[in-house]
Amino acid sequence: MTTNSSATLERPKAGSATSSAPLLRVRDLTTRFRTDRGTITSVDHVSFDVAAGETLAIVGESGSGKSVTSLSIMRLIAAPAGRIDEGEILFEGQDLLKLSDAQMRQIRGNRIAMIFQEPMSSLNPGLTIGKQVAEPIQLHQGKTWKEAYQDAAELLARVRIPDAANRLNTYPHQFSGGMRQRVMIAMALACRPRLIIADEPTTALDVTVQQQVLDVLKELTRETNSALILITHDLGVVARYADRVAVMYGGRIVETAPALPLYGEPKHPYTLGLMASIPRLDGDPHQRLVPIEGQPPDLSRMPPGCAFAPRCKYAIERCRAERPPLTDVGAGHLKACFVEV
Ligand SMILES: Nc1ncnc2c1ncn2[C@@H]1O[C@H](COP(=O)(O)OP(=O)(O)O)[C@@H](O)[C@H]1O
Ligand SMILES: [Mg+2]
């Protein structure tokens, strides 16, 4: 024990023992719904990490479990039909599944913010943009109305809304879709969250506007060193934003890798199929796009083996009998597939 004052100053703060651990660590997350077709497993033993400053893209066709994954992290799965049955969601070393509702409310919108696809459903059409952005700042940060209003103007300028200060008095319907989504980003960032979950934030926008909005989102998360989970059904959109990609199919992660190897050398037939079905930004404009044949799996009647086997041209007998586990094939590249493609 030392009484040296500099040693006292350098004493680690509570919680910093876990500072090298990822900001978010999801382990075996399993979320089920009781439906009239029986119990379905929408998210099935999903595990991933996101570090501070990192962008994880979660990609997969509609119905693959992306939104249920993000709603589970936010603990917004509506009981009693929906339930998180298994797993851990460690955020800053704390299991969110063990927190009380009141503790979770403190984290939601504050430490973890969410941006949804349809900004119109999250914005109040009857209130000015300025009021809607300033209010949570005043509430959470104990600022005066004037200060909060100034912060709101700054935030809108940071998401590059032209003439931001003068647009505080306008209403959501006076904004374009892209501008409304920028307002949502500004609102999500207002409380300086450590983690932002953006669920198909630009799906309703045209490609150019999508890119502008994602550029702003990426730039601001980089500046604030916050983590970003970017959810999309479009593998093409996220290529330039993700550090790591997780591909979901039928409620499971079937492949995950750092973005470059995932795009350069996809190892799961489903990922290959997704790649062939999207236009490559760097590709030949006359390339032929090949959609994946067949339908996504019916979660109420999952096959015993690989969920993708019925659509997979590489499938062997084993694929239909046995479920392939997610296995490390080297350099942080994991795939759930028995076949080499
Ligand atoms: N509240 C709910 N009740 C019953 N089933 C649900 C509910 N929410 C989602 N699901 C089902 O869970 C599966 C995954 O949905 P979701 O995560 O929304 O997919 P996506 O990847 O398109 O975001 C789908 O089959 C969907 O029908
Ligand atoms: Mg969704």
C-alpha cells in the first residue's frame, strides 16, 4: 500500500477493470414468441461483441431476426407473447437482462440510443423540430430551455441540416425523408450514447440520400467513439461503413467476419447468394443480379438441419440432418456451414 499521491490519482475507477472488454457482449441471446402457429424462435443463440468506436453491421433478408435482436438489447420485447428466454447482454460489463425496468429506462435513450426506419412514426407531427430535439436535452442534461435550444441548433448543424438555426421552428412534414432521418440521428446523439442501434435507418430513402445520411451517422459515431450497430437487409449499403459484419438467417448468425474478408471471401452459401443478388458499388454496371431462389424459412416449421439447406445448391445430406455450429475458420472469420464453397 502506498500513500504516494500520484498513485492515488492513477487508481483505476470502479469498473475500469473491464475497460479492455468490448462495450457490448451478447452471448447466446434467444428470443421467442408465442404465436397462434406455436412458439417461434426469432433469435436463436446469437452471440457477438461490439467494441467502443466499432461499427457492426447485421445483415439478412426480412424476417431473419435483426429487429428482434435489437429490440432484445433494448429490452423492448413485449411480454407475455415475446420473451428473452436465454442469454446475456453485457453492456459496459453489466447484464442488461438482470436490470430492473427502472434501471433499464436510465440506459435506454441515454447510454444506448436507437434509430428506427420510419422517422415519421418517432417524430411528433404537431411539435416543431426544435422543441423535439431540445426537450430531451433539457430533461436529461438539466439545462435551461435556452441552452437546450442552442444545443439543438448545434446538433442539427452537425448532422448537416442546412440553415439549422432557422429550421428549429419548422414542423416534421416540412422536412424531406432524408432530413427527418438526420433529425432522428441528432436526437439519438443528444445524450451522447455509448452505443447506437440503427435499424434499417435509411431503407425508405433513395440511394444517394442513404449514403449521405449514413456518412453523417458514421462520422459522428467516429467523433464520439461510440459503437454502432447498423442493421440492414441490404449487404451492399453497409460495405463502406462496417468494421465487422454478421449475417443472419432464420434467427441465427450464419457467418461473421471483419468487413473486408466477408466481402472479399464470403464463406457461407447464403452470404454468397446475398452478394450475387446486390449491385456491387465497385462492380460492372452491366453485371447480372441473381436473386436467391426459394423462400426464407418458416420459423414455426424449422428443419432439423441447416435452415438454409432447402435453398442451398451446395447442400449435402449432413446439412439436412444436422445443424452446423458457428465455427471459427481463422482470423475472426466464423461460419455455420459444413461445406467448403
Ligand atoms: N411481436 C411479434 N410476435 C410474433 N412474431 C414476431 C414478433 N416480432 C417479430 N416476430 C417474428 O420474428 C421473426 C424475426 O422478425 P424481425 O426480427 O422483425 O425480422 P427482420 O430481420 O426483418 O428485422 C419474423 O418471423 C417475425 O415474424
Ligand atoms: Mg426489421
